[in-house]
Amino acid sequence: MILHISSDGNRLWRVQANYAPYFFDNGARSTNGNMALLSLSEDTPVGSHVYTLNGTDPEGDPVTYGLTYEAGSRRYFSVDGNLGNVTLIEELDREKEDEIEVIVSISDGLSTVSEKVRILVMDANDESPEFINTPYIVQVPENSPSGSSIFKIEAVDRDTGSGGSITYFLQNIHANKFTIDRHSGVLRIKSGVTLDYEKSRTHFVVVVAKDGGGKLRGDNKVFSATTTVTVNVEDVQDTPPMFIGTPYYGYVYEDTLPGSEVLTVVALDGDRGKPNNIHYCIVNGSEGSFEISNTTGAISVIKSPNQLKKEVYELRVQASEVSPEGDVSAYAFATVTIRVVDLNNHPPTFYGESGPQNRFELTMYEHPPEGEILRGLKITVNDSDQGANAKFNLRLVGPGGIFRVVPLTVLNEAQVTIIVENSAAIDYEKFKVLTFKLLAIEVNTPEKFSSTADIAIRLLDTNDNVPKFSSDYYIARIPENSPGGSNVVAVTATDPDSGLWGEVKYSIYGTGADLFLIHPSTGIIYTQPWAVLDAEVNSKYNFYVKAEDTDGKYSLAEVFITVLDVNDHSPEFNENIQEKTMIIGSPVKIEAIDQDAEEPNNIVDYSIMQADPANVFDIDQSTGEIKLKSYIRSLDIIHNITKNKDCIWSLVVQAKDRGSPSFSTTAVLKIDITEETLHKGPMAAFLMQTKDNPMKALGVLAGVMGIMVLITIMISTAMFWRNKRSNKIMPVRRIIKKRQTQQSRTVRMEWLKFKRPSNAAEKFVVEDDAKSLQNENSNNNVQAAPVPPAAPLPPPPPALAASGNSAAWRVPTVSGSLTPKFINKQLKKRGHSSTHNALVSELKMKFEKRNASMGEPHI
């Protein structure tokens, strides 16, 4: 119906026909239309777009789509009303519902057209085989023939096609006694195999049912299931009886009463499923002494043990199966051994040569050879019982590992042997007597009877030890003033052997043993009666001491003896009257040497004992340097002090050591004081230093000249070889010039002869004809320093006199040279005293005058 409006405003209605919409029918295999004859696989995933509803309206109006179900039906699909897209919203299962009815509709808004369509659900291989009528339990007689059928297994698969077909097979087919038909599922006993109830009463057979496979969600799937078939084997009478607990042993003791049961035998029917009754009987071996119960199998003795003639009886017993009808179907035999034994009523007993004995003694030397048999021990052991009651073990109880006993196990009786196993442990010094207990104890009896015997072994000593010192070395000290025969040290050595073998004799030997003796018994080391020890000569002695027994076995130890220094030497000056020249402002030095070996005995302190006038000189206590008082700076001050124009002073100087007690020596020192007149310089200082020893000055000058000549020769040789290699001749005047320079420095030295001057200006003169240049040691080698003479033997120690009120100072007889005659090897070389500047100046003036007269340049 269509509404029209006229020009005058009136409504005009026109009626037009409306046609219903309809679906397209595109056939069974179409994916759009009205869903008629649509087929879906049951494994289609939920949410999949499975179809599109498609239709039209004749008037061209837009259409909508709908899906409805009958009441109670399951909703599997949903549809998009505008587009017509159908979606699976519920999982399909062909085995539950293989067809689905759906009402599809199409509407143009005015008319709606509905159709009922049927959708087919197609099969997928989504089911596994299932066994029916489980569990499977089969009873099979053990005598069933091989190859016979015993059971049929059945399984079903709800799938169609190949996915629903089933085949059967067994697991562990090679270890199985059964086989199965793969198509029918019939279970059979494998060909050539029999069942045995006595070996295996039950068999468990695992059967597998497998389908033929099929598609599932695009993949080819095969499903299977398993089940277990329990095959129980039924027993049949086919096995003879069997004895249980064989072999059988019984014992009849001496106190067993007739009719007492000895033991019981037991036999069972081999067919355990349906056993028959067992009947027992003794076939032979009884000799009328034993009987057996027919039903229980109990064997009893029917005679007194004293009447039994044999020690061992062997009975042959038969066990027979008796059927319910009373027929004997099968039988078996067993041997029963019965031993007639006494009671265990005797313990083991030890015997000596005169009968039973429980103490044995032996005397032997220590350290016998290992493996030696102690033949002095005559021991026998016996057990009067019989059989197992007479079996016992032997062992020694005491210090272990020294002896061993043979045999270890005895049956009835044996001779006992004791053998040495550890010779070193059999030591007289450790054990005077070795005591053991010999134990015999039964082995297999409940009573465990035992007995013991005491063994005492008295040891005799042998000389098996070496004397041993208490130390490997001994250190001793002795003062050097010890008189002869003084004890030094006592050494000790012990020998654990007894008697004469344990007595030790001492002796000493070695290069350092000359001054010492040792007491042969006590080991006290002492000095020889005539020995005089001197630490300055030798302070260390070492030698060996030997400890020896009567058989000559010995050991050694080393002895180290240190001689301690004592203060037994006085300081000594070279001369008791000395002369020195002192330049004002420079010191002079004196020196005394103490021959003692060690400090503080050889440390010397100096002091001025007497001077006239006093308070003019000071002396350094340690070095012996003497110098004027600080206020004396010129000869004028000296002249004010004394009227002596020569300025010669006499001092009494004391040298005193620091030992205890302390010794001292005095010397007279005459000092000539002069004033410095020449300019100081190295040459002047040297000449003044060598004033008192001119040979030293000559030796030094000669050495300098020799060095210059040697340098000239080396330079000339080098120039010669250089010219020779270069084939050039050097100018002669260069060589001549060098030679003239060398010759111009040549100085002819005259020997200086010293005289006692009358004044300070005439202290020395020059001697022209000095043909023999000899130093005070008569050595013409002026290039080397004078060699001091060898040290003589040290003098005997002075007697220590008691200090009393001595008289006025006295001058002892001592040497007076500043160079000591006795030089101890332990003392360092000491330098000479510094020379006087005045003598240096005078000596320099004399040399200049002498050189000027010879026309040579001065030094």
C-alpha cells in the first residue's frame, strides 16, 4: 500500500502486492544458500565459519537471516543476521549425534520465510578401542595341550571406517607363553609350550587393541588400548611328593631315653593345588633301632643308647602319595643321618711330661731367631669328649705379636708348639720374665668349656746393646788460668746390658785431645797435669770421646771446649823510654799493646802518672794522644813555665787494661816542644810524619818514581804500535820532550843520617855517600812497606803480686819503638802518630838546598 497526497490536500491510497523473500538453493556441496544437506566433520573447531545463508527479496528490499532450534535441542550454530555468516559454537560428536536439525529463516521486514534443514555430522578418528566384559580372568588346567584356545578377547571402536576396525597383539611376545589371533582376538597357548602349576601358578598377559587409524584435525591418528588377562593354571596330579628341609641330621645322646623322638621328616605333595595325603615308612638302615610315624614322619629311637652298636646310622625314608580312593600314585625317598654322641661333660685339659699340669716354665736367651720352636716346653692338650664336643681352639693371651701357637684348632688331642714370631720384642732389658696364658676353648658347643695354663719364660741377657751417650755432643768452657788436672766436663754413656756387658770404658782421641785426659770409668774430662791453656794461642778445642763395652761395641760423641780468656797480660810499650817531638798545636801519640785475647782484657786506657811541671799536658784515655793544655799556644808561654831552654819534658805515662784484676805498665816519654816555622802543606806534613822513620819516606818516593817510569813506558809502547800500524813516524821532539820532562822530575835521594842536635835547627844532616839503602828490618825492597817480624811464643803469665804501698814510680823494662814488636793477629794495624810540623819544615828546607846545589828542580 502506497500513500499519495493530492494537490488539494486529500490523501489518496494505492494498493501494491508484496512478495516474500527466499533462499538460494545452490546444492549439497555449496557453502552458501539455505544449509540444506550440509555435511560437517565432527572435529571441526568451535568458532569456525561453516556456512553463509544467502537469499533475496523480489522487491529488492534488504533481508535478514535467523537460526532457530526445536525445543530441547542443543544449539550448535549462530548466524549473523545481516551477513548470513553461520558459526559453529558447540563441539560436534558424531558418536552422540550424527544429524542436526536447524530452522533457517529469511525476512524482508514484512514477510518471513522459514525452512527446516538437516545437517550431517561426518566421522573423525577421535575414539580409542574399548575392551568389553573386563576384567579377563581365565582358568586353564596345566595339562592343556599347546596351541589350544583358552579365551577370546573383544574390543570395540565407535568410529566408522578404518578408525573403527581393530587388530590385537600381545606385549613381550617372545617372553610370553601365549599368542593371540590379531583379527578375532582368540588367546591360545603358544605352540610347543606347556603350562606347569608347580613352576608358575599365574600368568599375566598384556593384550593391545589398535584401530586402523584415520584423520583427526588434519593429522592421521591411530589409537590403542591395553588390558591384562590373568591366566590361572589349575593343578593336576602329575608331580611326586618332595621332602622339605633336607638333608636330615639327628643326634642321640648318651642320656636319651628309649622311645624319645630324634627328629621329624616332612614331605609335601608336589601338586600343591590339590594335594594328596603323604604316608611315611623306613625302607632300610634302621637295624631295629629306630621307627617312624606313618602320618607325621616323626623318627624315634627304640633302644637305649648303650645298646646302639654304631656311631652313625643312615635311614632311608619313603614318602608316598595316597589318593582319596586309597591308591598310591607317587613316592619319593630321603636319607636321614643319626649320630650317637656323648654329652659334652669334659673340658680341654693340659698335660705335661708327668701328667695334668697348669704351669710351664722355660729359660732362654733373649732375641732367639724368628721361627724357632720353644722345644723346652712339652705341652699336650686333650678333650675326652667325642665329635664336635672335642673340638676347641688354642690361643696365647699376653703381650701380642711375640709368639704364636700351633695348632690353632684341635680335635680331641694335640701336641702344643710355641714358635718365636718377633725376636726384637724378646728383650731382656724390657722383660726379665715373659708370662702368657695358654687358653683352650671349645668351638661349637653351647657350654664353651675352656681351660688355661700359665707359661713363664725367663730371659737370659746377651750383649745386644751399644753404649749410648746422653748427647751427641758436649760443650764446655774452662778459664785459661785453670791449673793442670782441672775438670772440664763429664760425659755420660749408658749400656742397658747387664754384668760386664753393661760396663762402659771411656777414651778420647783426635787432634784437639792432646791437652786433655778422661777418666775411663766416670767419663770426667780433665786437663793434663802439665797442660797450660792460653786463650791467646788457642781458644777452641774439639775432639771425640768413645764409650766402649767389654766386647768392643762402642759409640762416639764430639766434645767442644772453649778456653775463656783471663786478664793475664800487661799492656806493653815498645820501649820504656821514648822520645817525641811536639809542634805546638799538634798532638803526639803513644801506643801500648795488650796480648790478651778478648775484650775488655785487651782494651788499654792511658794516663799521665807524673809530669814536671804538672798541668802542661793532657792525654786521651782511649787513643793515647798527648797534647798541650789549651792555654799553651807558643814557646814564650813554655819559657815562662820552665827555665829549660831546650823545652824537653819528661812524662811518666801509664797504660792500664780493663781486665779484672787490672794490669798496668808505665813508660818515660821525653817530648821536645817546638814551634811551627814552615808553611803547612801535604809534602811538609808527609815529611814530618816520616821524620822518625826515614826509610818509609824513601820507600814512598821510590814507589812514586817507579809508577812514573811505568806510565812513561806504557805511553811510549802505545805510540810505537800506533805509528807502526799507520806507517807514520811521529816527530822526534815530542818523544824527546816527554823524556826530558820525565828526567827533569828525577831526584837523587840521599840517606838522611840523624844526629842528636844541639838545637832545633840542627836536628838532621844529609849524608852524600849512602851506598847501602837498608831499612830497619834489613830489607832493600823500598817499594813495599816494611814487614814486621814474626810473633814469638807468648811469655808465661806473670805472677800476680799483691798490691801494696809501692815506692815512687819505677820504669819497667819495655820496648820503646812506636812500631810494636809483638803484633797480635787479632789486632788491627794501627797507623803511626801524626808528625810534627816543625820537623816537616826543616826537612823541606834541607831538600830545597840540596836540589838547588845539584841544579835540579825541587820537589
